[in-house]
Amino acid sequence: MKISRITSLSDNIALSLKATRVRIIAPIPGKGTVGIEVPNKNRADVLIREVLSSDEYLNNART
């Protein structure tokens, strides 16, 4: 699928996900993939040390 086709579908993707909007990063630099960011209704401050010490990060950082 062409990247232009994916980016042109951003409004339809947002509607399908019941989101106010989505952000499409195409392509993700250094990768052959496309990213779709969906805003979270519940915002929260996150400290970088919490992320770096989380099990999810530690288990996936080395892959």
C-alpha cells in the first residue's frame, strides 16, 4: 500500500477509532513501517525513570 493512501485515510481512521484525530508518521525514520498515534483521553505526567525502569521497557529494550 502506498504511504500517500494511508495518510489520506487519517480522518477515516480517527472516525473508526472514535478519536478526535490521529497522527500518522509515514514512514518512521530508519524503519519500513508507518506509525499511527491516537491521543489518550486521560493525560498523565510520566517520569522518564518510570519508563526506563518498567518491566515492559527492560524486557523489550534488548530486542
